[in-house]
Amino acid sequence: MKPNRKLAETTTPDGGRLVLFEHDGAYCIRLNGQDLMHSSVTASELRLGELAAESLSGQPESLALLGGLGLGFTLKSLLAKSGPGVKVQVAELIPQIVDWNRNLLGHLNGKLLDDPRVEVLLRDVWTVIACAEPAHYDALVLDLDNGPSAMFQKLNARLYSSKGLERMAAVLKPHGRALFWSVRPDPAFAKRLTHAGFQVEVVPAPLYASAKRCAVSIYVAEKQTPAAPSLSPATGTASNTSGASTSSSPLRWSPPQRRLE
């Protein structure tokens, strides 16, 4: 059996040990000894990128923010499915991950960082979102954690809080989308998205291409814009002609199946 080769190591802001390994042509990043991402288990990341690209379809020029570079598979799929007018900002908190992609994983996805459509931001994605102008982005793609309740670092909790989601809605253009990778269904998170003004769809995705069951939930949250009231011909006063409630759209829930062990 071929051994695991340690290629590089760094420390996270929380003090965790982050290590890049190679084994028989495959690569993985481990956090405190546990696999965080693996180059042979990428189907859900590729699906996340595809869904993000669908959010940008039909727009000649658009701007997406990708939170978390990882091994680059979400970025790969997003770029492959997007046109030449798309710009993608990649916010990566840990500079060493960018260095690993450029210098050790160039043959994998690292060369994508040289794509003229890509801009790398060496900062926390929350900082980027907090400092963005209103209605700035067409899509926000968060591939940072194992989900809203299983975070890479404790500070990421603010991204999934009610105030964090409201901030995301503010920096998205009308009908812009926020997409989140989650290792499991999270109904409470879906409710917070709805209350923040999003229409939510949960898309199940497999961990790897040959999997018989879906293990991952991808939350696709579209920013809803209230319809402008129309004037009543009889009274000249504003009325809601659609008959729809002024509350946010209802949750569309499609729970994924449990992971195939």
C-alpha cells in the first residue's frame, strides 16, 4: 500500500492543524487529522459550482463571490459553466491554501487562479460581504464549512445567523442567489433564510459521482423583491393586485437522503 505523503502544513486562525496530503495521485486536506476535502470526492462541489453558474445564466456580465477555495473544484465547475463576462472573486482566509493550489496543485485546479475572470481576495469572506456595496453581487457561493452547524472556524457562525443572512440579502442584486454547501439538512437554517427574504430550495447532491444516494444538501436561496403596489382604478390608492402575502416566499423543501456509508 502506498503511504500518505505530507506535502505542506499550516495552522488555522483557531489554532487547528491543517495538512495537505497526497496518496496515489489523490490529494486531501485534513484538519486536526480529519479529512476536510478530498480530490476523489468532489461531486457535490462540482454540483455547487454548476448551480452557481445557473444563477448567472442569461447575464452578459455578472459578479460572483466564492467563499473558500479548497481544492478548487467548485471554482472549476463555476468557471466551466459560465461565460466570458462572468467575474469571480475568491475569498480565502488562509494564504497557504492559495499557495498550495498555485505551487503544489497547479495540475489539479491551481491554474484556474490565473484565469482573467478570477480575482483572489486574501481575507475572510465575512469581511468582504460586510464591506460590499448594496446590490453588488449576482451570486454568493459559500463552500467554507460542513454546513451552518458544522463550521471550519467559530467566527463563521455569523455568516449563518439571521443578521448575517440579512446582510447577504442586502449585497445581492434583486433575484440574486446565495448558495450554501451543507453536510446535512438544516431546517432551522432554511427558516432563517426565508425570514431574511429568500426563497429557498434545497438540492440534494452526492459526495462522489458513483454514489447511489445523496449525502449533501445545497441550499439555493434567491433574494425576493417585493412587488410594487399598483393604483386602484376606483380609488387611486395603492393595492396589491396579486393577492399574494407581503411575507417572504414559502420554503420549498426537498430533503436529501442520508449518506451512503
